[in-house]
Amino acid sequence: MAAAKRDYYEVLGVARTADADEIKRAYRRMAMKHHPDRANGDKAAAELAFKECAEAYEVLSDAQRRRRYDQYGHQGLSGQHDFSHMDVTDIFTMFDDIFGGAFGGRGGAARQRATARGFDLETRVELTLAEVAVGCDKTIEFEKQDRCEVCAGSGAKPGSPPITCVQCGGQGRLAQQGFGGMFRMVVTCPNCRGRGVVVRDHCPSCGGTGRQLRRRTVVVKIPAGVHEGQAVRVSGEGEAGEAGAAAGDLHVYISVREHPIFSRHNNDLVCQVPVSFAEAALGAKVDVPTLRGSESMEIAPGTQHGEVFKLKNRGLPDLRSGRAGDQLVQITIEVPRKLTDRQKQILREFAETEEAQVNAQRKSFLDKIKGMFKAEA
């Protein structure tokens, strides 16, 4: 009689409400604990526990299978997948993204081949706000390890192509029996370092590396609406990979030059426009700078210092939708430092009319204070 299967959540030691990240972390922890390479006691028991963890993770990490399992238990998975013949090497293949090839499974050789891809490169360009508003092309010059033109990146001397590795037969990996033949361990071939081929005669131009230092000039299209710190990726403009593998990418990071007038808030532009006391009090039309040129804007009578007006669609475009933000114009009232005699006389006359109101208000305020003290007495 077959032994009853343990609950998958119990196997991984997580609650039924655990999210995908919790399940992944739990699987990694339990798989590391039960991995046969680390077992100090019964290797066969360790392998069974290891496979049990993998089975639980394969179900609980799949949203559809997890729903069926939560609803119907183990019976709900009947006929969907046969875990009884799961090979430890297959487990490495399925979950190599979690282990990162730490135990040299089948996925380890494939991952090593993938890492032969060239390194990514980074650079930075500075834009003005005007360039951000419309987008632009930027010419970038840099040096990188590029593919050797003589050997086309193979590292082999022309006329002497790489040959199949005799040790692994071109597979890039070797299978080794472990723990009395219970399961196989697959390791990277030490002769070809996972490439499957070896070079007999090295290219004289690059010394067998398949790469040469070369100066590059590329024109990068910067889209409108980019923000400080964002990057534009240029595919294939990084360093060349080993033995003809794919090149990395170039990441162009954006820096936006400080503007003397405008500041940026998301896709809106903010600026301050000074007006005189008379313009603020009586209302006026004032010239407002925008990225498109000067525009006339009307401010209402009685405008207060710091009040904000809006110019629709005069901001920066959204990087995704293209919709333009607004320009926010904050009014500042300038107090003149020097006045003519006529101006002083006019202001004194105005102050006299204002003083009558002030005195009336002050009298009312003092009356309220006197009333308060009388009530307390």
C-alpha cells in the first residue's frame, strides 16, 4: 500500500495564505536542507525529501495547479503529472533559476553558456528641458570590447574552425554518477568550459578571445518626456560575448540640466512671474515665458502673492501616453526699492484711505479684548 502524501504546504513549511515569494523562499530553504550533497546520514532518505520539496513547489508555484490542489487536494492533480519518476537532474533543470546552478545540474551548463553573453555597458547623457519636451538624437562615442572582425568572434585562426570537444562530445556538460548510482550529477565540462567546442589554433588578431577593443559611435534616440535617472537601452551595443556569443546592451542614463526659470513636477512645469503691486491689485496682462516662447496671461484684480495660475498643456509630454502636462505660474509681488516723489505721494494718499479702515478694525479688536476681560472679572 502506497504511503499517503503529505500536505504540500506542510512539506514547505508555509501557511495556505503564503504568496508566491514566500513559497519560493521556503522551497529554496527546504531544498538546500535536504539536498543529497549536504546529507550527512541516509542519502536515499535525503533524495526522497528533496524530490518531495520539488513536487510541492512545482504545484504551489503554478497558480492553476495550486487552485485545484486547494479545492480538491492531491486527487485534484491526478493524471496531470506523474511525480513518481522524477529524476533529481530533472529537478535541477526545472528550478535552476532558483538554485542559480549552485549544484551543477543540467541547467548549470546552459546557464554558463548564457553567461558568455557580453557585459552590458553604461553611459550618461545630459539633456535640456527643451530636448526633454520634444525628444532628440544624441551621438555617443565610447570604447568597448567588440567582436573580432578577423575570426568573427570565434577566437579561431581563419581556416582553422573550432572542433567538437572530445571530452563531452559537444554537449558542454558531463554526467557523473553519485551516491552509489542513486542519481546523476551533471557538471560543466572542464575541457571546453561548457561551450561544446575547443579552439586549436588561436586567431592572431585577438589572441583567441574573439574580441578586440574598438571605438564606437552610435546615435541614440531619446524619447520625449524622459525623467532624470531613467535609461534608454540600446540592444547589442554592449561588449561582445565570448566565442561569438551575443553582445550585451548599452544603457544610456538620462541627466536633465537645471533650468534657470523652470522646475519640473512630474510632467508639469513650474515658474515664478513677478508683478507690481498695482498689477496685482488692479489686474493685468503679463508676459509669461514657456518652452515654446513668451505667452500673454491675464491675472485677475486682487491677485495675492503666491497665487498660482495654470497654462494648460504647456508642460512636458508623458513618456507613455504623450499627453502634455501643464505649466503652473506662481505670482510674486515685487515691492519697489526706489520711488519717485510722485509715487510716494500717491502711496501716502492711498495709505490714508487704508488707515481709516485699519483704525476701524483696530477699534473693534480692542473692544473685543475689553469685553473678554470684563466677562472674566
